[in-house]
Amino acid sequence: MTPPKPASSQTSLFQVYLRLRPPITKEEAANAQRCERYLNVEPVDTQDESQSHSDHPTHITLQPPNDSRKRAVEKFAFTRVFEEDSRQLELFESTGMASLIDGVLNEGRDGLVATLGVTGSGKSHTILGSKNQRGITQMSLDVLFRSLSGTIQSADSFEDPSLLPSLSASDSSEAQIFSARNFIHSIYGDPSERSRASRAQTPMSRSQTPMTESFPTPVIPRRHLNQRLAALPVTPDVSHLSTKVDSSEHVVVVSMYEVYNDRIFDLLSPSLVPGPGGTMSRQGANNQRERRRPLLFKSTEGSPDRKIVAGLRKVVCSTYEEAMMVLETGLNERRIAGTGSNNASSRSHGFFCLEVKKKVRGRRYGEVAWAGNTLTVVDLAGSERARNAKTAGATLAEAGKINESLMYLGQCLQMQSAFQEGNKTVVPYRQCKLTELLFSNSFPSSHTASHNRHPQKAIMIVTADPLGDFNATSQILRYSALAREVTVPRIPSVTSTILSGSSVSSQSRPQTATGRTTPYSASTEDLEEAAREIVRITDDCEVLILKLAEEEIARQEAEFKLKATEEKCLSIEQEVREECWAEMDERMQEERKRWQTAWDQQTGRNEEHLDKKLELASRSIEIYEDPEPTRDERVDELERENDYLYSKIAALERQLNAQSPTHKPKAAPAIRESNGDFSLLSNESSDLENILQKASTFKLAEEYQSTPKAKTATTAASAKKPRRVTARKKDLGPEDDL
Ligand SMILES: Nc1ncnc2c1ncn2[C@@H]1O[C@H](COP(=O)(O)OP(=O)(O)OP(=O)(O)O)[C@@H](O)[C@H]1O
């Protein structure tokens, strides 16, 4: 069998490495001794051109287990295969991580490293390490910060308060940029709390920068983080891998996000909300994610030539430890979000981005700008769970999305071999968010604004457990390998054995002394003819078996795609339902607003109408006023009244005298008019006195009303027709009483 040729390292969009996981437990180790391996590493074939450049294995064969119906053996090619005994440092060095980092620091080229594999195959171990060993992320951070040690700037430094504003101004992704200290304070609280909680000396305790921004209440106890950080491994040592950079000022900006259900969520924006009694609510994954706002992957004003994740929180880190704190925060957020669905982190694809920015001169004189490249580390979701997911509700959507995104990723990876051969193949990376994020930087841009941008360098590390699930592993290997070949092993058949045996025997069979052959010679010819026929039929059978195996694989792939498509249909239906509901809700709100506005307008119009009517009615009512009497007229009138009263008094007196002949009538008292007052007419007659007082009061009132001052103060009531003052009979009391 001619081994499949892997894509050359210069032209592949991704260098694809395979790492095999060793048995972890004693049980697994014992099992490995007992069981037959289905995955075997091919020894290096120095005769083969495609392998001659390497001292390391690049091919594996996948032998289906005995109980499998499939007999075809598949052979896969990778850039390099790392066997079970490979160490973290070996992997870091041999996958070219140092050159990837150098590309970011010195070549103006983005770098991307991702791990892909079945759950439990060692993705997290490779990318994030374990208790004793650092992973690719930590080693990359270490190399990066060591390389920048002489030129890196801190946003917490007093020396340059303009650093954060200038970084924000240069950022094209509409991000919120924080200094490490402020960000960590926002999540874990005041450093003074930390010193009470933990005595471990961390780099953060050395930082003395004052807080300049206000943040919500701290949500996670800092001591937990410090304990975790203190326990983090420091090996393997990568100090020998640091690279030289130019003397410009540099900053490192860290951001983290995840792709969940084909939507992007920021992992540095805390989704926890304070609950009753100061507790923090940590509800289900979906609730958490729903609470977080999905971000857009789009072209922005500052980045017209390529899409970027817009609106992330970004943290300026000046030390390895600060970056590790931010990493732990993001991983914690991802873990919390994952617990709600009773699944670990691999329900989403995690992205950890390190932007290295260099101070450059802006277009305008004196303007400070920052430009640079990004190293992205990606932890992809495990595929097995997606395949085995029990489909219901949100889990169905999750599984469907993971399946679907991994299927699209597989298609893109398969296409890259055709792409590198110079065919006009289009890598279908725009089909989902994951492939867009992984591939959109892989191609040279035709946009004028990006003539200096190089395509990214990318590494895919596929992890596999040679003793794990055969179907899941073969699925991953099939779509991630750089090349694949299927063969059916030729089992020596009975007939060919007979044939070879007969041909040998016919050649070496001893002849008898008489020169006659054995008595079987005639039947041997027949047998040979029959054997040849059998061999021909066997060959045909083998070809058919090969074709069948190919068909079997194609069927499996079709089934996988069908399942993914069905799940996609369901999730699209769910999305459409949600969209319809949201749209209906929005329309209802709009209608409500419209009706409210119409109602308010109508009410306003009615009130206006009523006001106008009232105004018209008030205009049509005229109040008649008697003409104001002149002073003389009033005096005349009062005099007439006086005269009348005098005559009345006189009549009364006469009447009185006439009724009591025994009494002498009293002389009428003189009536003084000098000051206008009336004196009493008689001591016995208090009624008369009253009458005279009333008359006096009337006169005074009349005089007062006639003054100009009183006129101006006259109200509507006084505008009424003045009462004609006339002495009525009842004012004087009943005549009988008198
Ligand atoms: N190369 C290795 N050497 C030693 N231990 C390993 C190696 N690879 C994986 N392991 C161990 O195997 C276990 C499972 O690995 P790991 O958690 O990395 O799998 P995973 O693919 O990330 O799974 P998941 O998708 O569930 O996150 C861990 O205990 C890890 O330490």
C-alpha cells in the first residue's frame, strides 16, 4: 500500500498533529496489555519520500476490532504523530509553538493552536496541563512574557496614565479595556481582603496602583483563586525558548470567549448576579448564558477588511501571573456555565486570546497608537458527548450545535488538502461561527487596508486514546487527518496455499525411477485450474469487500451528516420559534405604544375641545350691572329715607301718646345731626334705637362704597346690582309689639 501523503507544511492551513494518550489508571494499563490495539503507529519508512524528511512517525493505521463488521484497514497521515510517552515540553517544541509565538511577536502574523478529540482523550491535558505539568497555554504565556520582559508596559503604572485611553482608542473591536488590577478587583474584591484571606505572596500583592474605576460587588472569594494560583505547576521550564523582540514598547491584552450554540459569549464578563443575603446565584448553564449578551463576529469601522469579535472585555496584563489570574477567571466562568447542564466544559468551544500590541506612531503627529497580532488558544468541545447526547430541550440544541460545528470543521479540514494542492477549492468556513473564527484569518485578504497582513499560522493537535471508543476516534481521525487511505488486508486463502503448494510440489516432486510422475499428476492439473479460478474469484471478492468497506464508511459519514442535519433542523425550528415569538412580542409592544399614543392624543384633543367650548360659553354670558348712582343721588336717597324714618317715628310717638292718656307724652328728643350720628329717641324704646343704628350703618356703608379705593377693590360679588336700601316694616319691628 502506498502511504498517503500529508499536506506540505508550507501550504496547509493547519498543521495537524496527532497525540496518543497513555493509559492513566492501573486498570487501563492492564487492559492495554490484554487487549489488541486498534490504533497502531507506522514505523518511519525511510524509502518513502513523504516520510523521509522526518525522523518521527507521521502515519497510523486503524484496525477495526474483531467484532466489527468492517474489515477495511484505514491509514491516516499527520504532520507528526506523538506517541503515548511524549512529554508536554516535547510536544510544545516539536509542534513549532515557539515559531508560532515568534510569528506573533516579530513577523506580524497571527497564530492559532487548537485541540480536537473525543472526550477524555487528553485535550485539556495538552492545552491546559495537569497538576504537575504545564500545558501549551501556560508555556506560551511564559515564553511570551519572558520575550517581552524588557519592553512590556503596565496599565496599572502611575508613569503612563494615558496608556489605557490610547489602547482603547486604537482598539478596533469596540472592546472595554481594563487594567489587570482593576479587573481582578472587580471579580475578587479588594486586595486588603486578600491579605486577610491568604498569606500567599502573589504578584498582585506587589501592585500598588489605586483604583480608578468603579465596579460591581466582588463575586468570587479571592482566596480561592490565590490558592489555585499557588498550586499551579511551574514545569516544564521554557526559559530557553524566549525570543528577541525589537525595543518598542509592548502591551499584552488578554480576552476570553466561548462559542456555545453557535453564539459567542464573553468569558470575562461575569454572569453571576447577587442573590438574597449577599449570596451569588449560580443557576443552570442556559440561564447563565441567556443572561450574558451574545457578541457579534463582524467587520468594524477600525477593521473593515476582516471580521473580529466585537464588544469583548479585555485586560491589559504585564506579568505571567496576571495573565494566569485572568485565564483562571475565564475558565471558572466557563465551568460555572457548564455545571447547569450537568456536563463539563466541553459543552462549548473555548477561545483564549493574547494580543501583543506594539506602540507605533499614529497617522497624525504626536498621536500614540497600538498595533499587533494575536495568539489564540482554542479548546474545542468533545465530540463523543455530542454523538451520544440524549436529545431533549436545550441539550438537544447543544448537542446539535456541537455536532454540526464539528462536522463543518471536518469538512474544512478535509478541503484543506485540496486547497494546498492549488485546486480552486473553496474551504466552506462560513457555515458556522466556529469555522469562521478558526479559518477566516487563514487566507490572504484582498482588501486594500490589509495588504501587509499575512495569513495566520495554525496548529491543530488531535488527541486520541488508542484504547478508547473505536467509532468516535475513527470519526475524528477521518476528518482531521491530512490524508487517508483505505485497504483491505489480503488474508492468505486456502486456495492460494494449495496453489502455491501444488506449484512447489510440481516443481520439486521427486520422480520415480521409471520417469513416470505420481498417479496424481492428471488431477493436479485440474486442481491447478480450479485453484486459479478460485484465486480470481477471491480477488474479485476482495475488490468487492474493499468497495463495500468504502461504502460502509460513506454510509457512516452520511448517517452522521443526516443526524447533524436533523439536529440542525430542530435547532433552526427552535430558533425560528423564538424569533417569531420575539418578533410578535416586539410588535405587540409597538402596537401597545401606538394605541397609547393615539389614546393620549385623543384625550388631549377632547380636553382642548372642552376648553374651547367653555371659553365660548363664558364669552356669551353678559353680566348686567346697574349704573353706579352718583353721590348726589345717594345723598338724596338717604335723605328721603331719613325723612321717611322721621315721619315714621313721629307717627309712632303720636300713637304712643294716644294710647296712654294717663301719661304725659314725653318731649321728643332732639336729634343731633351735627356729625351725622343719630342719638336715641327714647330711653324706653330700644327698638327705635336699633332702627336708628341700622340707618346709620347703611349710610356709612354707602359712603364707603362710593370712594374710588373701594371701587377698585370691588369684586364680582360687589359688581352685582347694589341693594336698594329701604326701610322695611319688619326692620322696625311689629307695630303690635311697639
Ligand atoms: N498525555 C497524557 N499524559 C498523562 N495523562 C494524560 C494525558 N492525556 C490525558 N491525560 C489524563 O487523562 C484524563 C483525561 O484527559 P483530559 O481531561 O485532558 O481529556 P479531555 O479530552 O480534555 O476531556 P473533556 O473533553 O471531557 O474535557 C486526565 O486525567 C488527564 O490528566
